[in-house]
Amino acid sequence: MAWPFSKRNQLETKEHPSGAAFFVNQAVGWARWSKPRDYIREGYQMNVLVYRSIKEIVTAATSIKVELYNGETLVEKHPVLDLLANPTPTMSYREWLTEMLVNRLLIGEQFCVASPEAGRPVEMWPLNPVDMLVQPGRGGIAQAYIHEAGNSKRPYAVDPMTGLGPCFYSKLYNPADYWRGQSPLMAASLAADTHNAGGKWNFNLLRNSAKPSGLIRFKGSYPSGDMIQKMREYFKKQIQGSENAGEVPMLADDAEWVQLSQTARDMDFSATMASMAKQIASAYGVPLPLVDNDASTFNNLEQAKERLYTDTVIPLMQDFLGALSRWLFPMFNLDGYELRLDMDSIPALEGLRQKMFDRAERMYTAGILTLEESRILIGYEETPKGALKADPTNELPLDDVKALVYGAGFERK
């Protein structure tokens, strides 16, 4: 079948409906707020809020256990699991996933390359998106991904039919560039720049004894240019800097130092920094109490962690595992397999699980659900054969109900 319209006797082709338009009109590059390396330096390396937001997401994501399923059957041993456990000789799964997710959250893209490039991979090496080029192809599928570092270039070909190859590529949607992803930091670029500028301004102010600048008033005629320059050099040398904090300026009889007062606008520094923190945290989907200690309390911190998983981390990991599976599983000839998150391995969701258990129990005792339906509701399989069955009259002892709904780990009191 040809896409989007075809005759039955035509050869099978697969391409985007817009066809060659992507090849002709789309530029290869970045939708720029600044250069990609600026996201790394000005964002991740110089802005504490961006760094903390990404760290919260990545720490939570790497703590979730990943399981392999064949249909509904849990697979405990498989070469794919061995590869995920040790992606490279020098990196553990947690280190590998950290690098992949930081690249996605900072630049909007993630790359890794399989080794060997043909057959079943035994290693997966992450690549920095800053060093990668996307060579456009016809039909909406890239022709190749090129790793460019220094004077060396290494192309990785892409199958024009499947879009697969030795290089894994996943990106966040970018409406300004079909071929490249959009950094989440782009939406918070103004807030990050403002926060960085505010930090530098406050640092310079502290270097000068936390006092705003002043002016020199001359009583007589305006001094010559040489005199003005000498006065500037004098103040820079004798007054400015943390080493000279508290020094008293010495002026001639015809000059007077006038201290400039600090206005309400000058004092609005803290409010501006707090507002920028909210915008940066919001862009990354991190609840503010997790990145701002002043906004956190014992009560809202637990809810913030729960929201971080449900609203940000779990969708992020599900998207990533889905893309990784589509690239990795064909190399192992796996059909019907799936990588899933083990939700029970997330302590922050214990409150949600308890609510679901209580709901299943209430609906069973009220006669709304059968025992099997209650078990399925909370994620368990149906009652095994020979086990105690649900009583149609709902006169089953509550302890027996809990034992069957919650599983064998329930202890009768």
C-alpha cells in the first residue's frame, strides 16, 4: 500500500504525506533562542534552578524499576534486560539513563548508537545532541544521523522504509523545525536569563558592601576630562571590591560624595527571583516545593513528589521506553514484547495505591464489584482456581475479603 493513496498493483512505499516538502523547505539546525551549547552553559551549568529541576526529574526517573513483558507475562531473563543493566562497559543503567534524560530535558533530543552496528547490539553508547547532525531524507524520514566531533565525521545510515538504523534518535516536538527537537529550556529562556542576571547583579552588589552606587558633586566648575578619569580610577581601586568594603572615600574641598538611596524597585530583587523560579519550575513540570525550600512544608512536600511522578516523570519515561522499544526490539526479533514501569517500585505513589485499595474494598463490600473485578481494579490477576470465591450475598468475612483483594501478604488482626 502506498501512502497516502495508491493502486493495489503499486509497490509498497512509506513516507510522510507531505513527501519531499520536508527535504526542500526545512532547514537543518536548531530553533534558536541561543546556541545549543548555551543551553548547557547558561542553563544547566550556571542556573541552579534549571539544574535542580532536571536533577529532580532524572533522580525520580532512574529510581523506577523497568520490567520486560511478553504480552501479560513478566520476563525475568532476556538479553535485552542484560543490555539495559550494562549499556556500556563503563556505565550502569542509572548512569546511562541519566545522560540520555539530561540531554532530552536540556536540549530536547537524545541519541545513542548500537555496537556492533549490525545484528544484536551488546552496547548502547549515548551521544551528545550538540555533536549530531540530521541529514534530511525524502518522505519525512531522515537519511542519516551524523556524529561530528572535531575534524571527524561518522554517518549512521537510516533505513528509508522503517526509519531505523544503528543510531537511536528521539526528540521533543518542535513546530519550528521538523528534523530537530525543541529544548524545554527555550520556553523558560527569558526566565533563566533574568535569574542569571539577577544573581550576577546581587553578587556585584555584595562585592561592594551591599551598597548602591553614588555620585560625586563638584562645588565649583566642572572638572576636566583628565580629572574625571583620575577620580574614576581612584574609586575603582580604593572603594570597589570586597577587599575594600567599608572604606571611606577621601575627596578634595571642592568635591562631595552623595550616596544614592535604594528605591522600592531596587528592593524588588527577591520577588523577581522568586517569580523566575516559578516559571522555570513550571516549564519543566516540577512542583515548586521541590526546588524552593521556602515554598515547601512537611504537608505539601509529599503531594509535590506525587505530582512530580504522575504529571512529569511517568509520562516522560513511558514516551522514552516506547521510542527505545521501537528501535531496539527489531534487532532482537521481538514481537509482542513491551518495556513497562513497575509502579509498585515508586514509594511516592503509596498514597494513590492505598486510595485504590480502599476504593476496591468499599465497592466489593457494597456489592458493586465482584471479587475478581476488585482484584483487577487494583492490578492483581483474577482469583486462582480453588481459592475462596466471592459470596453473592456479600456475607464473606471482611478479613477474608481483604486477604483476597490485597493478596497473600495481608495479615488478619
